Amino acid sequence: MTGPARQHPGLSGGSALVPADILELIMADHRRIGRLRDVLDDAARHDGGPGPDWMAGHVWQRLADLLVVHTQAEEHICYLPMFRSGPRATERMREPVADHNDIREIIGEASMQPVGSARWWRAARTVLTVSAEHLERE
């Protein structure tokens, strides 16, 4: 997952966002993430188990890219204004940032495996679970 930083899909260059706009972008991402999770989950069930599947790889890449960009956007754009600053803010940000770090780490682990392999599916399913739990808490 190296390369140039990607811009959040809902942001256009130089436009100022107000809190309602930010919340709308977050919720739109959550819906998009949920749809991609559902498609990947369906691909796992349809396939009958681990094995090479170009569709799962394609959906996975879109989901993984969106999760990475989304978690970064939340941390850099949303959390600081939402939680303000100070020791209490750091404490309030600890759990969601830890979730984000877990999600990104597991995505990295999946990227080291051949798409469709048992280890890849294990990592992909873990990302599906962890991201669903995280979005539920948000």
C-alpha cells in the first residue's frame, strides 16, 4: 500500500468543508464500505471457500483502498475537530485510532498473500469483522 497519497473520493481540491459536509462524507463512506463488505462476503460464500477468484481480488482492492483512505481522512480531518485537544481528547481518540491501525495492519497482511489463498481469506474476513465492529461503534 505504498505510493502517492490518495485524496478522499468525496473531496474536491480547495473546497472548504463544514461539519455537516464532513459527517455526510463519513456516512457515505460507511455505506460504500458496507456495500463492498457485502459483495466480498458474498464472493466468499459463492466461491465455496478459499481459492483464486478475480472478482474477490477486485472487490477487495476497492474495499482496502477505501478503508485506508477513510481511516486516514477520519484521523486527519474529523477526529481533531470532534475531540478537540488535550489529554481527554487523546484518550477519546485512542480506541478509534487503534481500530484504524488494526484495519490497516490486517490489510497489509492480506496484501502479502496470494488473492484467494486461505491466509488471504482469513485476513480479508478479519478486516470485514473488525471494520464492521468499528463502523457499528461509530
